[in-house]
Amino acid sequence: SFSDLHIGNPEGFKEKDFVSLKSFDVQIKLLPLLFSKDLQVKRFVMKEPKVVLIKAKNGKVNWQFKPSTSSPKRIELKEKDFPLMFSVLKSICENKNLEINW
């Protein structure tokens, strides 16, 4: 869960937020995910979601974003430091060479 999410609009739009959300909560059943790769959602709650779609007079829209020209930041996560996370990811991923980038 998280709260107070704000995703800003691209440059050139007066409205500050493209998306805002007061809170978000999702609960999943862990055992089916770990043992059967079956994602079962028990609860999914969004409070005060707001999406603002704008089309300017010049035809530009706020929901089309330019792809990033910079290289993604890379970090190395070691399995020994995050055993539970790696266990869950391995149980739902077929790929044995797991790489996480952000």
C-alpha cells in the first residue's frame, strides 16, 4: 500500500498533476503465488483516484510521453541481502537470469 501519489504533467500543461491518488492498497494471497504462480488478489482499493487527460489547442496531449534518452540507472541486488524478494521473484519468473533495473 502507499498514499499520496502524484505524477506530474509534462511541460507545457497548466494542470499540475497528470495522476493523483490519495491511497492505494492491494492484498494478495501469498501461498498460491509462491507455489502455483497464481496471482490471487484478495483486496484492491483506490481512494480518490484522479486522472486528468488534456488535449491542448495545438493538438499536444498529456498522455503521450517522450522516451527517456538517458541510460537507466543500474544497481546490483544480491540474493543474500534480499532473500524473500528473490524467492518471490524466482517463483513467478521463468527466466533464471533475473535483472532488476530502475
